[in-house]
Amino acid sequence: MIETEAIRYKWSSQSGTYPDYEQVIPTEFKAEARFDTREMMRAAASLTTLAATKEAAILVSIKDGKVRLSAKEESGEALIEAEAEGEAQTAISGAYLVQALKTLGGIVELKVNEPKSPIVFTVDGYRLVVMPYFVPSKAVAEAEAVASEAEGEGETEETAEQVAEDKPKRRRKAKEPVAVEA
């Protein structure tokens, strides 16, 4: 309970055990990069504006001493100067990336392992962990699109056949002559 001159605050708490979150945070990394958050934030904000939604994925690649940010649809790209070691690629929500960078500030270290592993940002002994955004590879996406088209065509034919069978056949009435007076 916190009491001030004007008001008294009381927080209720829950009893129990907190889950072991340390199991989720990776300890080994394929690539690490150190960079200025302001430069990365400007690039991430620009890429999220190009995307359809703020939650759109931004592909983060660490390679050759640089961090490359690109929009999923390849509608834009930004290169960030960084001190980088190793090579890795992952994706993150544009909104989450901007929010993480605003929280951290200054020179931050980005650590990446696998595309499906959490992304770890560190600054001054603090860690911020962000879950990656799943982005299927182009080959997988194309194969899924072809498969769904084939399934869609098959379903259309079956549906048309079923409708034809279920629909009662109608007989047309013979046209009767109509008398017209002038």
C-alpha cells in the first residue's frame, strides 16, 4: 500500500509461482549487432508506413557488418550501420520493433539465433525479449497458394455437382398465346 497526502493506493496480489521464463530466452546466438536506436527507429518507422498495417513484418538481417531491414513485400529496405558479428535473419512486427527501440534508447545490442527463436535486445545490463514474426519463405508461400487454388477448383466442381443433384428439376410451362388488342 502506498499512501500520499491526497490518496491511498492499494494493489492486490496473486499468490502462486511465476512460470520459468528463463527457458524461453535463448543463451546462444548466431549473430549479434550493436547500433544506434534512433537510426534503426527511423528506418523501422519508414518501413511500417509503407506496409498495409503497423503490425506488418519487418525482415531483420545481420550480415557483413550491417543490419538490413526490409518490408515483407519487398516494398522498401533500409541499411543500418552496425558493429556486427555472424549472420542471421529473423522477422519482427514493425510496431513491436519501434516500441522496443523507444523503450531502450541509446546504443543497443541485438542478438538473433534462429528465425523462430526470440529476439534479444540488451542495453546497460537490461534485456528485452521480443517474439519473432513468422514469415514463410517464398517457395513455401507459392506452394501453399498453388495448393489452395487446386483445392478451391476441386471444391467448386464438387459444389456445383452437389447443387445440381440436390436441386429439384423444374419443368417449363408451355407458352400460352396472348391476345393483344390494338
